[in-house]
Amino acid sequence: MNDMTKNSSKIQQTMRQKLTRLFLKMTWLNTLCLILLSLSLPLSAQSTPDYDKAEQLKNQGAFNQANRIYFIALRDNDTDLQALEGLSDSYFRMQRWKKAKKQLTRLIKATPDNEVKELALVRRAMVFGYQKKWKKAIKDYQQVSEMNPERSDVWLSMSEAYEQLGKQKKAKKAKAEYEQRVQPQTEAQ
């Protein structure tokens, strides 16, 4: 029996060694596969989205096809300003207000450029207007008026939003701000 136990122990040890070698080979193969995969990833991330094609598609009314291009870009970089701007514009033109607002909000948070932020705020305020969320629209218009006080269209839109809320005094004040900014422009002409 003792010989049998020794023999059995030797077999178990040999099996353990074989399994260990097999595991190490598999681990090495898995590691190699992961390395090769990671080397190929940057190559796919380097391909730039065809924003011109997306614009063409939007202009043809093929919004969903254009959106696919923007989604691919955002999958690789979730703060891609051009993709956020294009996607928000697409949803805006489709009158998909909730989705447009979501993308505009992402764009506003992502962009360091005040001009882009200003345009995104105006567009989001317009979305709020279409949704009859006048207080939120006013808040965005006020933010734009602080960034660019000479922008007359914002004052007029703010006036209209105040009117929708029944706040006539504030509507008149915003309208006066609008007229003050428009008047010098008409005199210059």
C-alpha cells in the first residue's frame, strides 16, 4: 500500500506540474492576446469621424445616419465638441427636445470656448421655450446676456419669455434693453 500511495502521490505531483505549465502557457497566450489587442486600439481611435459627411446627411434629412457618425466620435471621446455640437443640432432639427437639451448641456459643460457656450445656451433656451419651460429659458438667456450684453436677440427672447410668464414689468425692461442695443445699430446704417 505504501508503494501505491507513493505512486499515487507521484502521479498527483506530475499532474499538478502539467496543469501549472498549461496554466502558465494559457496565461502567456492571454497576455499576448491582450497586448496585441491594446496595440490595435489606438489605431481605430486615430481614425477621425467624417463630420462633412454627417453635415451632408443632416442637410438631406438623414438625421439618424448623421447621428451614428456623432455617436462613434463620442464613444471614442465623450467631450468631442464637434460631435456634441453636431448631435445637438441634429436633435434640434428633428425637434427631439429632450435629447437636444441633453446634448446641449453636455456641450455647455465641455466647451472652454465662450462663443460656442453662448450659442449652445441660446439654443438650449430655445429648446426650453419649445417645452414651455420659460423660467429655465430665461436663466439661459440671462447667462448669455452676462457673457455678451450687446447681443440684442437675447434681450428680445428674454422679453418674450417673461411675457409668457405674465411678468410684464420684466418683459418691458428686457424689451427696453433690446431696443437700446438695436437703436445704435440702426443709426449707424
